[in-house]
Amino acid sequence: MLLGAARCSAEHRDFPGTLHFIFQPAEESLGGGRVMVAEGLFELFPCDSVYGMHNMPGIPAGDFAIREGAMMAANDTWTVAFSGTGGHGSMPSVATDPTSKVGIWTRLMSFLRTLLCEGLHAVFCQLPVICLSNGWQRSHTQSPAHTIA
């Protein structure tokens, strides 16, 4: 998208001023714009204003949605670890199963998200969304640990 905009701008140079095209690497995982700003991007390329562009579900091809300030949710990583003693499925009474705690945690997150954020755009609601759950190792064992990320 940005290369297309740069090409179009290069073909139609009928605007005053300077135009910078900024590609943001790793915007969803390794820092993206935050790292670029910290490394002095705007000292090297001063800008009066910045416009971001990102594809977004629900916006028809060829249309743009514009607003001042944040528009999409941020990405971050967090981990909650539950631990127990684990054991064999034939003797659950001697194991402390962490998955029961995981169930309580996920129900709490779901409840809070529904109570506080249902129907709100992601930039107005700052509760975590669980995207990965790891801990069930085999169908016949109770894992001694469970991690949600």
C-alpha cells in the first residue's frame, strides 16, 4: 500500500513541502514505531504530521478510515503461569491440576471483557485477549504446569 502511495506521489509532484514515506518493521511483535522513534527517526526526518496506514477488516477496498489519535489496538505479550504437581490420569487424587485454575482465569477474563468492553472499539478497552494456551501434554496425564500467553 505504501509503495503504491509513494509511486503515485512521485508521478504527481504537485504539492508543496517534503513528504516522507515511513515503513514500520515488526509493528506487531518487536517494537515497531516505538523503537523507530527511540532510535531518532524524527530527528533524522522531521515531520509536521504523520498518517498511518494498515489494512483493517470491514473497510472496503479503496476506502480509508481516518481519525485523530489511536485507531487500532496495540499488541503486547504477557504470560500467566499456573503450577501444580501433575500426575497420571488414573490417580487424579494425588495430583494438583493447574488446568482448573486456568479455567477460572479464562472465565474471569471473558467476564471482564464482556462487562467492560462489549461493543467498544479495541482502542477504548484495554483488557487482554488470550491467544495461546499451552499445558495439556498428553491425553492421559495431568501436566504439572500450564501457561497462558
